[in-house]
Amino acid sequence: MADAAADGGRSGPTGRVIDIQTHYVPPAAARLLQLDRDRQGATVPGLAPDGDPAGPMFGVEARLRTMDEAGIDVSVLSFAPIGIIEDVGLRIDLCRAANDGLLALCAAHPGRFVAAAMLPLPDGPAALDELIRVRDQANLRAIHIVAQTIRYRPDAIEMEPLFRAAAEAGLPIIIHPSAGVVDLAPQFDDYGLSSGMHAMVSNALVAARMIQSGMLDRLPGLELIVTHLGGILPFLIDRLDSRNTGPTAFAPSHYLRTRLWFDACGYPAGPALRCALETVGVERMMIGSDWPSRPIAPAIAAIQALGLAPDAERAILHDTALRWFDPRQPRSVRAK
């Protein structure tokens, strides 16, 4: 990427940074959600009502300004991680509007954004259709799935055509917890446990099922990026290894270190972050802020506070993410 002088200084004091986890609701998608909310007289799970159209989740100027202040060169855009929309027609229309809006923003600001597509899960064939519709777009760099654990299982055999197509297109799967949706048990719905615990269990559970089902062996080109340190995966990986009964070629820890990548969103430079880095390796960690739900600066500060070697810090802040998210380079497409 261009140096700070050439890019108007936007790299800022942190140097070059690629933020792999930010969320955006394009105007057309916001209107669809508002219409559905009005029709039902209820809120859409995971999306605050009465969103300000000029606010950071919906607007652009605040987003660019915050990126410049934090020294973010590139943000990976994904739709707000809402739960499953019950109305099938709306779900499909929403994904089309979301993806078209994400890609339009990328095109309007070359070099600053790339996109992760939203798919109308749990309908595997409809999700594949939407992937086929957008997969040739240059700024599409990943697929974003929400870890809603009860309604569908991404490791199910009927999902494999979708994930095979993603792998062939060079698109990793970003697994993100659902926002405001508690589907494991109602006991998570009190005391802040929905975000504090359920979210970290749900995305780890989805990733573990994809690993331990043997899916990664059957689809050798499929790559997973698990947000928020992979939830509880790094802490429990030895236990998963010793109790795995899935049809995998290797122990689950092998896949954590060879097929999965992670972001460090939401964790300060403490024992949880050190545990994840020691478990999976510095080279598999990236910066993800979850902006605008969270501020960007603490995500960067947590990595800088670790006292890593310069090349290791640079890998987390920038270099590893170039594998998929460099807007200057074409996406790597695997031969079918």
C-alpha cells in the first residue's frame, strides 16, 4: 500500500492496518429492515431501532473519518450480524440489497474497502444462488456467516456445495456471533451473558462442527476466519483433541493451526489474547475491531501492548490480512 505521505497521512501513528471486521448497513437494506419492522411492530434481532441514517452503521463519512483517525488503510465490510430473518422472500431481498450496497461502497472508495457477502441462510441452495450472483465482483473477498447455532448447522452435508463454491472462488468464511440472538438456552439471556458468554460459545461451536465433521478434509481449499479469538476454541483445544470422535484426518488442533485464522476483537493485551496467540501462532491472528459496535483504537492498542517483535506485530496489523483483503490485488481463484 502507499506510504503515509502518498495516501494523505491516513496510515496515522499506528502505521498500515487492515481491519477485517467492520459492519455496515447500506441504505436499501436499511429500508427493507425498516419496512419489516413496521409490518411486524417489532425490532429486528441484532439491529437497534431508529438507526440514524447518517450514523456510523448506516453512513459513510463517520466511517472514513474514524478509519483515518485510527490509521486504518482498509476495512472489510460485512452486514450487521443480525439473526435469521423469518420471511424467506425478505431474507433473499435483504441479502441482495446488502451485497449490492457493500460492493457499491467499495467501488465508491477504491482502496479503502473490500466486502464480505451476506447469504440467505439457512437455505443452502438460495445461499449458493446469491454467492454465484456476486462471486465475480473484484471487491468481494469473503463470505460472512452468523453463528446462529440452533436454526441451521453449517457442517450439514447440504451446505457443502455452498462452501465448495466459496473455496473455489478463493473466498474464506468469516464466522461471527449473532448479535442479540440467544438460541442455545434462555439462561444466557440475563446479566449480559448474551454477549459476554453466548456469543463466544456460539461461534466456537459452529467452527468446531465444521472442523470435527471432516468438512475441512473434504474441502481442502476452504478457509475459516473465526472472529473474537475464536471464542472458546483456543482455551478448549486440548480437550477437543482428546475427545474428538469426528471423522477427521487430524486432531482439531491441527486445523486451528493450519486452516483457521482469527481476529483479536474485544480482548485487551491479557491472558486470553496470549492464550490464543500461543495456541494458534502469531501468524494466524489479525485485527478486527467490530466497528461501529466497538471502537477501533483498543483493538490496535491491545496488539501494540504485547511487546511483539516488529515483524510479528506487522503481521497481525496488516501482513496476514493481505492474503485475502488487499484491494490492489486480484482475488486468488482456485481452479475448479
